[in-house]
Amino acid sequence: MHVFVVDRRGREHRLEAESGWRVMEVIRDWGIGIRAECGGACACATCHVYVDENWAARLPAPEADELDRLDEAPGVGPLSRLSCQILTSDALDGLRVTLAPGSEVEREPAESEAA
Ligand code: FES
């Protein structure tokens, strides 16, 4: 399966993924630069993403602790989820998410990425 991820610069990445992984892990392991400071323990909200509106209703509803963490995150909206709480599966093949403010590692773009 694969996941589409839009980074904070608006670039879309198509990431291959195994089923059963956390979306946060897929983003991190492909080097997109997600902060995810607690490593997926639902304790930091720095893996906050906006789920594409066509996909939002197809995800399992968030648990109470995910909602509690989202309450503390900046820029939360109706499509907000924590990407460490979304498990990849064949049913989510093609899922599209956008990194939310505060979730992307700040870094200088590589020379090859400079405009
Ligand atoms: S990685 Fe910390 S809440 Fe998701």
C-alpha cells in the first residue's frame, strides 16, 4: 500500500508502506522530517496531521487520549488526527495527509531542494 503526505512546503510525497505500521512511522522512516517527539506514545501531539477530507470518515474514530493530545496542539481543525494513532492497512491504500504546523522538523533545505 502507499500513503500520500504533503509536507509544510506543499510538496506531496508518495510513500510505500507495509500494513500495520503507524502512519507517523512511515512518514519518519521515509525521511520527511516529522517531529513525533514521543515516538508514538500519544503523549506529544507533534505528529499532528490533517487527513484529506475524502479519507477522514474512513478512519477509525480517535480514542479519548488522542483527543486529549489534540486539544493541546496548535492549528487543530475538524480533519486533525495524530498520525501515530493511524495504522496503515490495505483499506487505507492511498490515504492522504498533510503535516500540520508544529509537526515538521525545522531544517535548512538541501541544496538540491533550494528553489
Ligand atoms: S508521536 Fe507523540 S503523539 Fe504521536
